[in-house]
Amino acid sequence: MTVVADEMAAVAATKTSFSDAGIAVRDLPENGHALSIADRAEGPIQFVSRWAGILAFCAAIGAIAYLIF
């Protein structure tokens, strides 16, 4: 019984939380300086990149439909 408990403890110790699983969160500067241009552009870039894949997929489907019909 203790072998199973030890293995489960090892797995629990190495398991990453959802906040650490591939999402990098950038903290705001503590000293109150203005955000850089990269920090300000991050939101719009993420929005565009989310929709770019969807639009490319729709364009590919439209081109295939145009060639078939």
C-alpha cells in the first residue's frame, strides 16, 4: 500500500497546474512605467492571429468549391 501512495505523491509533486501549462502571463511593471509598444500591441495581435486561421480555412474551402463547381 505504501508503494502506491509513494508513486501517487511523486506524480502529484511533478504535475503542473493549469496556470503553468503553456500560457505565459506577462505582469505589468511594478514601478508604474508606461507599457512598451510590444505590450500594447499584444492584444490586437492575438485577436488577428485567432481569426487568421479561420479566414484561411474559409478561403481554402471557397477556392476548392470554386474549382469543383
